[in-house]
Amino acid sequence: MPELPYAFDALEPRMSRETLEFHYGKHLQTYVDNLNKLIAGTQYENMPLKEIILKSDGGIFNNAAQTWNHTFFFQTLSPAPAAMSGRLADRIARDFGSETAFREALSKAAAGLFGSGWAWLAEDNDGRLSIIQKQNAGNPMADGLNPLMTVDVWEHAYYIDYRNRRADYIGACLEVIDWGKVEERLMH
Ligand code: MN
């Protein structure tokens, strides 16, 4: 299990202790446990997680990608999130017009994703940024893109705190994204 880089109640009131106890403590733990069981004795047993995601399918892919996606998601959140600045702010302005326009587009992509999945900000090999919807365990690295941040819109991410109000959860989630960490992930 990756370490949660803050206390279970550190993101309250936007994400409750109970949500983190279930989302990190039970959902992510289950993906990790399932993955470890599924890869035991296979070619994937000692493979780095990213490589498993790129080479597998079915249950191994689902549990590997969900392990990676959740680790990445939780590491992007912070009780003291940095504002968007520097290179990232420049790219966002260039590719979306403004930070406000970007936030609206990301929120719309997250709210409009049918069923379970993830709304991603990703970077291509030329440094262009785009918003990508992925269902279920999907991850833009499968398309050759560099993931920069994501919003988990599986119901388990918000149902304890927000019930069916996905849009309210997305707004709260964006308030605890550490844009400094997102900027560190720029590769191009
Ligand atoms: Mn989740």
C-alpha cells in the first residue's frame, strides 16, 4: 500500500475521514490485494506497475490501473494545496484560454462521464495539455500521454459525503488539488 501523505481527516470538510477510510483504506486496499493475488506466479509478478498496466488486460489490468490511479489521485490532494502558477499556469492559459475555462472544462468532463471512471488532465509528447474522460480503470498512459492529475468520479469517491451530488464533490475535490504537484509532473 502506498502511504497516504496526510491524516484521514486532513481534507475535511471537503472529504471526510469516513470517505478516506473507505476510499483509501478499503477500496484501494482491495485493488492492491486483488492485484497481488492475480499476478502471483505470472509474468507480471515482478513487473513495475506501469508496465503491468501497459501490457495486461482483464482483471490484472483493472486492478493494476486502479492501484496506480488511486495512488496518483491521493498523492495529488493536499490539506494545504498550492495554487496554479509557473509553467503549469502558462500551459493551462495557452491550451484552455484561462484557468477558469480549464476548471469549467474539467468539471464538465468529470460531471458528464457516464458511469464510473476518471477525468484526467494529460500532456502529450509536445507538451500540449488536454482533458480526457476514461471509464472504469482507464488511464491516458495507454494512449501514450503523461497523466498530470485526475478526478475520481466512481460513486465510491463521493457517495458517503455527497450522495448523488457528483458536481458538488467535483467542486470540493478541485479545492484540495495541489497544483504544485501537478506542475512537477510536466515532462515536456
Ligand atoms: Mn476510487
